[in-house]
Amino acid sequence: MEGYIVTFFTQQSRGLDGVSVAHWIIDKAKELGIRGATLSSGHEGFGRDGRYHSENFFDLEDRPIQVDLVLTPEESELLFTAIRKKQLSIFYRKTPAEFGNTLDI
């Protein structure tokens, strides 16, 4: 299949509707019927504002988080439409990809 690898970059401390933005993305993807998503946390990074975000002993809330999804063009449009409706500002990377399951080859 042809589609995209989409990665959203955020921080653990960013919230929306009572959950982190990362978990909101995962919950929305599941609601839309998207096959899966992977949440990964980083140790350190900096955002477009130039501020460092890190996971450390005293503050685990500001750690960098990324959510990776592999999407068809239709799924991508559904997810980005939901994000626009919430007026979320989230940095993302969207890369064309071929994907599938090895048992289907």
C-alpha cells in the first residue's frame, strides 16, 4: 500500500481535554479506525521556541514525546481534519511510504 509515515512531536506536559496531546492523538487515531500508533519518549530535545525539554529526575512532565503512525492518504486526511477542528498546533513530519504486512506479499 502507499501512504505516509506521520510523526508528531510534542511534550508530555502538553494537555488537551484532560489528557496529554500525545494520548489525544492516539485515542483519535483509534476512534478513526487507524490500524496503530506508537508513542515514544525522548530524553532531551528542544522545540521551535528554543526551549530545552528533558526527562530528568525532578521533572518527568516535560519530556519530549513523539507519536508515529503509518497512514493511507484517506486516514491522513481524517486525522489532520480532526486536529484542525481542535485548532491544535503540533509540529509534524509526513513522509511518503510503502507499507504492508509480509504475510500479504
